[in-house]
Amino acid sequence: MRSRTLPMREVHVWELPVRLYHWINALCVTALCITGFLIGNPLAFMKGTEAYLNYWFGTVRFIHFVTAFLFFFNFIFRIYWGFVGNEFSRWYNFIPLKRCQWKEIINVIKVDVLQITNKQIDSIGHNSLASLIYFVTFLIFLLQCLTGFGMYAAMSNAFLPKLFAWVVPFLGGDMQVRQLHHILMWGFILFALVHVYLVFYHDYIERRGVTSSMIGGWKFIEEDVIERHENRSEDCPKD
Amino acid sequence: MKNKQPSFYEEVKEGGISRKDFLKFCTTMAALLGLESSGIGQIVKALDSKPRLPVIWFHFQECTCCSESFIRASHPIVASIVLDKISLDYQETLMAASGYQAEEAYKAVMAKYPGEYIVMVEGSIPTENEAYCCIGGKSALQILQEAAKNAKAVVAWGNCASAGCVQAASPNPTGAQPVHKVISGKPIINVQGCPPIADVMAGVVVHLLTFDRIPQLDELGRPKAFYSRRVHDTCYRRANFDAGLFVESFDDEGAKRGYCLYKMGCKGPVTYNSCGIIKWNDGVSYPIQSGHPCIGCSEAGFWDNGPFYQHLPSIAGFGIETTADKIGVGLGVATAVGVAGHAIVTNIRKHREITNAPAAGSEIETPKES
């Protein structure tokens, strides 16, 4: 039997609201991609029937729109939490403005992406590269909300969608907006592929329990990493 | 006091239109413009009393389909408005004058009615080389700028004047530009479509005549009364869309049953126009009713959003048939291959780590230092 005994501590990294956000977001994105794909390319499985007997495609669109509202408010909530949450959820983690964040990004690329060195990455929450990628996904979220509600605005009189009525004229027409919306959906799919793989990867390699951390909120962190985290230099944002 | 010029009603009366027909026309127009019932009276009063609208109508890079549509307006009075009742003092297709006289005609309007005349434009304006479209020794751009200077408003008929249409489609060899790109500081009404619906054109003219101001426009400068709804939202086949009943080829069972043409590349869901309501040729039909998907002719860049029979537009630079989905699947496969490669390397590394790990009970492994 092989085992390891490391001086480790459990750290409460993801607070409940962050975890809830994550899973609501995951469900929304899954539902939105599936229904979105159907809306873009519906299955024509029904023949020889009359319109008044069916409404399945209307239901698909309904689910897409309702989920979109949920996704939007969940996204707004996460932005809010970036200003009030714990140090691992704060906004400054996601925008690499500091030198040390860029340094870590390069290190992560060397260690985890190219696997050419074996340096340890100290970050307790997201590492800087992951944070940057999440920032990019946030921009995609934003664009997806803009284009989605932009198209929705024409068939709604509600206040919120009407706020997005400028998007279609700005981009030149519904066609352009729809095309962009469709392309961005692929961003979500590609992100999900890599994201899920990397969860397995980090759990496998770092053995900090990253997968279960998004369920329970706790991560196993090495004592020396915590020590360095507590004594970090001032010019670097927390984590 | 008698008007210096005959009013619109006086004009049509001379043409043998009865008072009853005149009132019917006013009512139809009020309905088309979405006015409340008092609007009918306003239209009647305006057409009864106001002098005709001085209009200069230019043809630049276009096919004249807007004029053709206009003169085929369903209501006889609309046609007479078009043909003789707005003062088409200069209209290259319809005027009798030519050459020097024609030039004089539009110069006379500009001199006689400064700030009152309406400039109506059919066609796009070349900017790559102005010589592509010259009339009477002047370029389209010069003519338009000169005429628009003292105009009350500019009406851009059709997709050419509103968005450039086929001339502005990639690669746009003449550098064709719509009116709103070359004229500024004047109210511009984009009456979209290739061509616009005749009754829509008439409606815009009647609105200008009745209310002395331009109709309410949307963000793209189109009259809201006619362009605030998608063809899709007003389509009689919409129920088939919601029910998930689609035509998959032009001869299939669905096509015969009149199912939704969404999968045939119908651009109705991205096109704002009143085809589904007003229809064409005296309300006889419109493309979708005739079994053909909408091609989106009232949207900017509709030629480049093709192919017409494909739901997702092709992406430039990737070949004609490449859609976002094909690129997406390609990237997805590339990602999966990358992930698999990474996973293999990771496992080799992991295996080495496990073999090198101390057996249970041996000394504590010190973390790797950076």
C-alpha cells in the first residue's frame, strides 16, 4: 500500500452562494445549449399532423427564455458576490492587473498545460490562468445576454428585455445578432469540455479534493502553502 | 383664398375619382399607418386642402424595382398619388422631360421650394469611384448632396438606398453606400425592402403629406408603423413553427401541408417588414404564402447573410458551406484531441509520481519547493 502523510489543512474556499451560483449556472448553460441547439436546428420529427395539436417547439423556446432569465440573474448575482464574498471570490482575482498574477499565469502554463516543469502552484482558490479564463467566460456571458435579450426585445414589452433593444440596430440586424449568439454558444461548449477535464486533472494531480470542493466548499491545502499565502507580499492581491 | 397649387383631392377629382373612393382611400391609409379613427379626418383634411408635395426622385445604382412596386400599388388612388399627384417634378423613369429640360425641372423645384421639397432616392451611391454613377455630368454623390441641402427630408426607398443592397454586397466593387452614410443633418426615412411594399411607400407619402413631419422611426430609421414586427411574428404559418412542424424539402409532405419554412432557410425570424399583414399585389399573397422562404430583403446585408436556403449564414473565409456549427464541431474535436493528449501525458507523470511515492509508514514526503 502506498499512502501519503502531508501536513494539510482544510480551507473553506467556496462559500455557499458561490457553489449555488456554480451549479445553477451549470444547469442553465446545459439547458440553454440543448434548447438553443434545437432552436437553431429543430428536429422535424413530426409529419402529417396539424399545428393546433402540437406545441413542442414553443415549449423548447419557452424553456430557453425562462432559463435565460435565470442565467442572467444568476450572473448578476455572481458579479455582486465578487464585491462582497470572501477573498477567493472577489473580482480582483479574475482580472490580472498585478505582475504576480501574470507570473503565475506563465507558471501554470509551464506546469499544468505544457507539463515541462514541476513547480508547485500556490493558489488556494482559482489559479491566475483559471481566473483569467473565467473572466473571459464572464465577457462571453455578457455578450450572450446582450445578444439573447437583444433578439428577445422585439417580441416583449417587459422592462428588462426592452433595455436591450439597442443591440440589434447596433450590430446591424437580427441576422448578425443571431449568428453571434450561435457562435458564442460554441464558446460555452468548448469551455465546458476543457473545464470538466481540468477538474479531473487537478483533482488527480494536486489531490486537494477540488471536485468535492464545489459541493462542500472545503479544499485540502498544504500547510506551507497556507503559510506562504498568509505572508504574501502586499503588492499582490489576496490569492 | 385659392391655393396657388391644386390640392391632392382637387387633382384626383379631375382624374375621375369620386368623393366616396377618396374617403375610402383615406380610411385605408389611416389603417395602414395604425392611426386612431380621428386620424382619418386628419388625412382627409390634409389631402383636401394641402398643396401637392414637391418631390425630386433620384435613381442611382438600382434596378427601379421600387418605382415598379410603387406604381403597382393596390389602391387606384395610391397609384395616382404616385404617378401624378405628388409633384414628381423630377423622376427619371416617369417624367416626360429629358436632358436639359429635366435638369431644369429639378433645379426649379430646389429654387422654388427650399426647405419644403422631399428628396426621394432609389439606389445606392458609389463612393469607390464617383464616376460609376453620373447623371448630367454630375456624380450621384454630388447630386444627392446638392439636393438634400435644402430638402425637408430624404426618403430612402428600398434596400439600396437604405442599406446598399446587392451593390454593397461583398466585395462591394463600387463602394456603394446607402443614403444615411453619405448625408447627415437631414431626417432620413429608410423604407426598407427589395422592393418595399407599394402600400408602405404610399403610407409614408401620405404621412408626410398629412402631418408635415416624418413618421416615427425605429433605431434603423424605418417607419415603426410598418417595420416594428418580424415577418415571422406576423406569419400565418407561425403556428406550425410553434408546433414544431417544418418543411424539410420543397416537395415533401410538410411543404404540401403548408408547414413552417424555418428549416428551408426562411429569414422571417430575422426580418422586420409587414409582408405577413399587408401582403403584395392587393393583398393576394407574399413569398411565404407562395411556399418560398423569406430571403430577408428588408434587412441590411441580406445578400451576404446567405445562402438563402440555409438557416445559419455561412462564415466568410471558411468557404460557402461552412457554418458556425461546422466550425464549432471542428473546434470541439480539436479540443477533445488536445484533452486526450494532455490526459496521456498527465498519466505518465502521475504513474511516475506513484512509483516514487514512499510506502506507507515511511518518512513524510516534503512538498516540492519552487
